[in-house]
Amino acid sequence: MCSPVERRLAGLRELLQGPGLESLLDVLLCLYRECSGAPLRRERSVQQFLEWGECPALGGSVQRGCVALL
């Protein structure tokens, strides 16, 4: 049986690990798709993000497989 301090420390370690790479990639992919909409696309910062997110190896389309190429 763990002491309260050990349980708390285990909980804090779990929080510090944060989301996994898969989750972060999913969030970036969703953000990219949302920003690709016509009204947002006109904003300069959104344009820069979309250019950054393009994957030339896949013909410019954003796919999760593109990350494997890094």
C-alpha cells in the first residue's frame, strides 16, 4: 500500500508527462483543417501556419504519415 505522499507524487508525474505525440499530432491536424476554411485563410498568420503545415512529399496535402518523413 502506498502512502499519500507516494500517491500524490505518482499523480504529479502522470500530469507532467502530458499528452502523447499522437494526441498532439491529431490536434495540429484538426487545427490545420479548421484554418483551411475560406474566411480564416485570408489572415496572414493563418496563411503562414498553413504553409508550415504542408507536406510536399504528399503533394501538399496534410496527412499523419507526413510526420514519419521528418
